[in-house]
Amino acid sequence: QVQLVESGGGLAQPGGSLRLSCAVSGFTFSSYVVSWARQARGKGLEWVSGIYSDGSDTYYADSVKGRFAISRDNTKNAVYLQMNSLKPEDTAQYYCGLIQDPTSESVSSLITIINEYDYWGPGTQVTVSS
């Protein structure tokens, strides 16, 4: 049973930083995509950033490009989202999701599509406020 568990959310001031972690367990497939998505109150789920299992490519939404950085540690089965220069509009519940066994050729076309994800974690709340 694949499980994803997010941690690291909390309260940050505008301009501050937070680092989210996504612990992944229970998978046996050789390739995967892990992404972060967020949902602000009253809005839909918005894709934020993603990474392929071989670590060769990272992807970002325009709204976070240059401020957020995604990384992975395969020895710990973990994916991280370093969030810098936080803004009040970054306030949301943040989720990590996983696509299992994508082909390398399909990653760029699938990674931003929320419905393509096979698993999601329960989320962690990020609040940016002074």
C-alpha cells in the first residue's frame, strides 16, 4: 500500500521560509513522479512543483518559479519543497502526490495534470501572515 505523508507546514511571515517534506512508503515500482500541489480556502487544487524519480528534471508553476525548490533523497524515500520568499497568497493546504511507473517521455506532459496522480497524502497547512 503506497502511502505519502507530508510534514513541515506551519506559520511563516511574509518573506520567510519553510521546508516541506513528503515521506513515501510502500511502493515497488521503478519509476515515479512526485509533485506538490496546494489548495487555498475556497479554491481548487493547484499543481505547484514536481520531480521525476531519476532527478533529471524539476518542474515549477510560474507562481512559485524562482522562490520554491523541489528535491528528492532516494535513500530516505523523501521529496522536499524548500519555500523561500513566502507571500500571503502561498497560504494553502499543501499535498504531495505520486504517479507510478510513468515513461520518461510522458513526464513533461503528465506532471501538471492533477487527475493523473495515483496517490495523495493527507496534506500539511502552510499559513503566511504577519
